[in-house]
Amino acid sequence: MTDLTVLTDGLAFPEGPVLMPDGAIVLTEIASGRLTHVAANGAKTTLAETGGGPNGLALGPDGFLYVCNNGGFEWIRGPDGLRPVGKAADYSGGRIERVDPASGRVERLYDRCGDVALSAPNDIVFDRHGGFYFTDHGHRKGRSLEFGAVYYAKTDGSFIREIAFPLIGPNGIGSRRTAGGSMSPRRRQGGYGPGGSPRPAKSQSRTGRRPQAGIWRPGCRASSATTRWRWRRTATSPSPPCASAASSSSRLRALRSSGFRCPTPTPPISVSAGLICSPPSSPFPAAAVWSPSLGLDPGSPFSIQRSFLHGSPEPSPAAPDIAALKGRALNLRRKMMAMASGKGEGYIAQGLGMADCLASLYFHEMRYDPENPQWKERDRFVLSTGHYSIAMYAVLAEAGILSADELTTYGLNGSRLPMSTFDDIPGVEMVGGSLGHGLGQAVGMALGLRLDGSSGRVFCEFSDGELQEGSTWEAAMGGATFKCDNLVAIIDCNGIQADGPVTVRIEPVADKMTAFGWETLEINGNDMEALVDALARLRTPNGKPKCIVQRTTPGAGVPTIMARDRAHFVRIDNSEWTALIDELEREHA
């Protein structure tokens, strides 16, 4: 049996221990509504008074402490000490708070996600991008039960998204990619592929002492007058893969600091602090959540309720590099011109107009894995306007999903790269040859991702000509009715269709989408700064689907094609291509 040293006691339902850089421990006392600082010699002082019920605690990359506050419990005292029994009569609302460890100043970051108020935030873990996941346990009062959820948020208070709902009592949460949570200074570093697509994480070692493992355990001889919760530290147990706050449930006494095996035949799951984390060899995704099981026998006190989330749901962890994105857009135009060269005819003008939009999506906003185009947690791009396929092939090749050599087969007999896309091509989500069906399929994808608890989003391009199709407006009503805020529609308003200009009165497009219940922005679709800004502004979930009405110029980047009156399907003599390609390069010199 491992020897344990009692550092301090007399705590009021402690949770969320965080090992600070100076070797001290900061923890929450849920029943007292405060954060407590415990020095290495066991001396304890109050760091901050948060009120409510501070529960999960983590040290952020900025040096601030982040608190999951459940708003407060009612408490009863029994043979084993204090026990929570539901929402407090003076419940002050669930929230995420930030605490300055130097001054003890408490700042409220989030108390809702869109129109949904947080109920009882419980546990928290940071990811490699500096954002954090947290569980909302929900409250139980009498026969009433609030469902819980999992959220992802940024530390500056600007971004929060619901990741999974509904869950029954989600408690701990851990991320395999963080590999250390809030106690350990060790981190796993990963890379990003094109567009922020996650790469497999690789360990990065650091010098310095490995932190000691810690567990919570109720004091065994608690009297009715004293609650003897204790922080115990072992110097012999290695730090588990995911270290943070241990649950205060009395059923955790039997677990102590050992690993815990899921009651079903799955790989070992390490439990620390009410958090679980799969080992690197486990097939579990990057994050998982557990909750107390309802009705399992005492030998199996926990169940894995759901595992999910490869990587961060924040679409774009890095600041945009506008110059690099413009360079990507130029590369797309080069690839399109090379594909069309020598064909004599084709849908080149629309693709040139879409190049900036596709560059901003694939190389800044969207998450995907070039080596695994069917990765379940990817963002989906739906190309409703199938004759834009030349642009689709160009971006898939630029992103590394499609071989660049295959682009030379565009439009040839026997090629899988026809002038209108097929969905057997890696990275192509649907066949969009018949116009007017893309938005409906995108709404279905968005609903499916929500049901799966996925963090993936759906980006759907369709044209102004498709606004003449009734199916498009039915889908627009459906997206708003079902609150698909993981869906972004991009309407390419270039003013042309097969027989010339769009003549049916469809304007004002942005006002109509807004009236249908969409959060809508109207921009110049050939302005990279405007595209990146619009995508960033539409990230925050608010119960509404998102829409960008982008005004693009057919043939953008090649003035001769831009000047054509009939640019839907252009015919160009073979002798002209060299001059047009030179023109593209001069425009971007």
C-alpha cells in the first residue's frame, strides 16, 4: 500500500486540485464557495471567494485559473460528511469564471451558450490550442432532472460552442492530446495540416520533476460536527495520463490512485480527478466524458457515457495569414487554368471567382485530415453548384487530398474528374450536378452531426441561380427551424446562369435569408480580408444557421475572362491560353 501524507484537512468538499508552478496547490471548496491555496508545508489560505459552487479547476496557458461554478448545491451532513442533494435555494447560476492567482480577482467569462443558460459546469480540461472543454452536469431536484452537455470555449470570453447534448450527468472530461490537464507541466504537441486539420500528436519531453499523483478521499472518521476531507499526496505513484481534480464521491475511496477499468471489454481507462483519458494506444477519440452510472453494481461504479472530439472544435486556432491565403488562392487559379488549357471550353469563370472563398475555407477555417478524407469529425464542404468542379479539384489537390498529377486528366474520357463532380472522389461530399439540392443535403448533414455529438460543421456553397429553386427555400426554412448553427451557407452571387444574366428577381438576397431566420453577412467574395472576417464573425453558436452572401466576379484574376458578357461556359482557342496564363501572373505580380 502506498504511504500517504495528509497535507491539510478541514476542507468543505474539496475538488479541482491544481499544481501551481511554485509547488503549491490551489483547490476548490464547493460547499464554501471559495478557492483555497495550500502551500507545500500544508498552510492554507483563501485565494478567492467565488460564491456558488466552484467545482472543476484548471490552470490556463495564460497563467489564470479557470473555474467551473455549478451555482451552488444544497447540502446534508451524514456519516461520511457533507453530501450535495440538488440545486441550492440561493442558486446563483452556472458559469465559467477566471481567477487571477496573484490578486484573487474573479471574472465571469460565460454563463450561457447562445440562448441556453449554463446549469452546473463541473469539470474542465485545456486542449493544445489554449481553449478548453468543460462538462455541464445539470441539476437534479426532486423528480426533476436537467440534462447535461459538453462545451468548448476560448479563454477571452469570445467563443463558446455546445459540443454534445443531451447527456445524463456528465462529470469528468479529459483530452488525450492535452496529456496532462491542469496538474502536469507536460504537454503533447501536435501539428496542423492544410486548413488547420489535426495531425497525430507527438510527445514533447520537458526537463524537470514529474509531478506527484494526487487523489481525493473522504476522511474515514468524519464526525457530524467536522468534515474531514483531506488532500493526500503519494510520492510513489506515477502521474496518470490525465491529471486534474478528483471527484469527491465517496465511491472513489476504493479506487484510490489506481487505474480503473471500464466494466465493458475495452482498453484500460485511467481515472484521475473525475477525469478519464484513454491511453495513446486506445481507439477512443481525443476526448471522453464519464458520469456516475445509474444502476450498475457496486463493483462497477462508473460508466463511460460518451467519447468524442478529435482535435479542437474551434475552427481556426491561429490568426489568419492574409498574404499566405492570397497565395493559396493564386495557386488555385493556376491549377484551374492549367486544367482548362487546351480543352477549348469549360466552366472556368465561376471557378476563378470562387478561388478566394475556397482558399479561406480550406486553409484557414475548416478542419479535415488530408490523409483520411472520411475522418468522422471533419468539417464538410458541400458544393451544390456541380459545374464549379474545376475549382473543387484544384483545392483538393492544393490541400493534399487529391494527387496534383491527376489534375491533368480533367475532362478526359475515363477520368474520375469530369466537368461536374462525382462523389467517389476523395473530399467530395455530394454530387451537385442537378442544381437546388445542396442546401437540403447540407441541412441533413448538420442535423446528423448534431445527433452524433460531433463538433464538425457544414459549409454549403450554392449559387444565386439556385435561389430560383423552391427546394432551396424549403431547406432554408428547415435549417432555421431546426436551429442548425453548425451550418454555414455561402451563396455565390455572380449574376450569371446558363443563358446569361440571372433575370428572375431574387434580390435582396441577404434580407431574405435574414427574414428566413439566418444570421447573414454580405461581402465582396473576392476580398480575402472580408472573407476571413465574415467566417470568424459567424463562428459563435446562437441557435441560428449562418449565411454569407458573397458577390464574386466570374473570371476573377484574369481580366480578359472577367470582361466577357457570356461567361457561364466559355470557349477559348488553344492559341489564347498562354496569353491568359501570362495575364494571370501579371495581375498577381
